[in-house]
Amino acid sequence: MILSRMLPISSLPTCLKCTMCQISRRSLASKHFRRDLPPTILKEVFAGGKTKRLVSADFGKDATAGSDLQSAVSFVPPCLREELLCKVAEPVRDCCHKVTVVGSGMVGVACVNSLLLQKITPHVAIVDAFPKKLEGEGMDYNHGSVFLGDAHIDFDTDFCITSNSKVVVIAAGVRQVKGETRLDLVQRNSEILKNIVPTLVSYSPNAVFVIVSNPVDILTWVTWKVSGLPAGRVIGSGTHLDTARFRYLIADRLGIAPSSVHGYIIGEHGESQVPLWSGVNVAGVQFRDVLPNIGLETDEERWYEISKEVIRLCLKGYSNTAVGLSVGNIVAAILNNSQKVIPVSTLVQGHHEVCHELFLSLPCSLGENGVTNIMRMRITDFEKKLFQTSANIVYNVQKDIKT
């Protein structure tokens, strides 16, 4: 009766249609944003505070609510989306280059920065156990998406947003506390991975997993064991950053560009890493041809101090920007199927006479299925012994971990 008094008969169908559209949209929003979620795995693992679903502001409320007349009838304009857009097909939810980053701490954020700022991928999903930190970082990226080529950024405490990822980067974990042994740290981070990796695999069964959390070699092995994936699809960031530091320090001493120095650090991402001085060269000129004892304690020019500085930088306890850049380089090689050779942590059993089942860094070619080749490096007997020592150090910690 109210409608018939206030509106001409010809306007009734349009008004009713718009009213039903508004009610439908509000109902959908209510179902999507206000549903109660069960506790997430991440919440249980980190034993954090009570997490809540990230809720967007309710912009659907009528600004003039309160009038008796308007409470009876809500006058709304035509549905803008339906009037503006003529849908032809449903948009694709997950792009073919989707990358998930688990962890929104300093390292996780550095990885996302690298992926988005270098336009390595247009679609990133971020997962974390702590909703306030996650929401702050996620909204920051969304607000700047205009400057990121309209990148699509998802974020949630729920692992469902990771579905159909091409690459999953794991940067979640805890730091070593004072008085804690390395084994204690490994065991704590191993428990975290054992809880989250199977769920991530269930949502993205075809993904390549890139592990960044430390100690990266052992945690890469743990991820491989609990995931059930082929060894080639589980990669540790390994000594990729150590190699970059190594090349930079040599280049800085020579006064040339770091990209013009070629050489590798292999083995553990840690104190037992092995600098391969036998292969370091610039423009094809082997350093060993100029200084046969380069890198040894008998080297009068003390080039061996560079490799010690790399270890010191590795153990200084904090790094994020360079880590993010190195991870971005690895992810780009995977997404582009480039077969680029990068020193990453991979299963080295059978290489350089290593008998144990463990992960250490060797130069590998990377493609969309992860590791496609491991380089058969020609290294000196001395370097081989150092590599085997590195393997034994890692294995002595790894063997006490229960998977």
C-alpha cells in the first residue's frame, strides 16, 4: 500500500527489482564475511591468540537508516555492477603463475616485495597465523596494487586461499632463543612444517615448494618427507644468497661488477659451507691459474678471508631484503621454466660420495617442475672432503629429528 501511494504503477517493477538486488547482495556479503570459521592449523601450531576472520567494513548499510518510512521501504538506485557490466564468463580465480608465501614476517614480506615489485607474478597469496599483522601487510599491498600492475593479492589465516598455487614459499618459523640448541630450534620448526605442509599440498598438489625457513637444509628435508612430493619439487633457498655475497665481495675487491664474477658456494647454508675457489673466474680466466693456492691459508693475498666473511654474514642472525631477492630469482626461474642454473638445496645422496639421505646446495637447473638437473661439478679432492664434512655436520643434527 505504501508503494502504491508513493510511486506510479509504472515504477513499481523497477523499484522492486532493485530492492531485491540490494537484499540479495547484502545476504551474500553476510554469508561470505560473517561466517564462523573453525580454528586454523596455524593458530594451533603457534598457539596464538584467538584469531578472527578478516572482515571488511560493511558499506551496505543505508546512510539514512532510522526513518520510520525508510525502514519500511528502502529506496536504492539500480544495481551499479549489473547496470555497468554485462557478464560473458566467470573470471579465472587463480592465475597460472599464482605464488603463495607462508609467513608475513620480515622475510615473508621481503619475498612478496621481490615477487611483486619485479613483476615476477601477478597473483600472490599470503598466509599467516597472526591476523592483525597479516591484515596490515595485506591491505598495504592491496592499496598499492595500482602501482603494481593491478596485482591480485589474497591474504587470510585460512589455507584455502593458497589453492592452485604454482609455487609455495615457506618463510614461517621461529627464531633461535638464548640458551636454545640448534637441535631444539630444528625440532620446533620441524613441528610447524609437519602441521602445515600436508594441508598446503592438499590445496596445491602440483606446486613446487621453496623453503626459506632456517635451518633451511634440514627443514627442506623435513618438508620433502612429510609432503610425499618428488624430491625435485622441494627446494631450499640454500646457498643462493651466500653465492651472491661471495661474488659481490670478490667483485668489490677487484673493482668490477658482481655479475661478471662467476663462482659458487655449495654445501650447508651455514658455517660448514664450501667456497669453490677452483671454479671462480672472470671472463673465463680461472683465479687458480693466476694464484694456485687462492682460498687456502697459504694464500699471501688472503683471499680466503672473503669466504670467512660470507660465513659471518650468514650467521649474523638477520637478513631479509637480500633473502627476498634471492627467493624471487628462484621463483622466476620456476615460473618461466628457464632452466637457469642456481645453487639451491636439493637431495644430494649419491653426489660427491655422500651416502646419507639429506639436502645440501649444489648448482641445479630449475624449471616449472622444480629441479631438472644437478650439475656434476669437477671439484678438487680438498673441496670434496669439505663437502662431505658439511654433509656429516647436517646429518648429525638431522638424524635425531622425527618425521
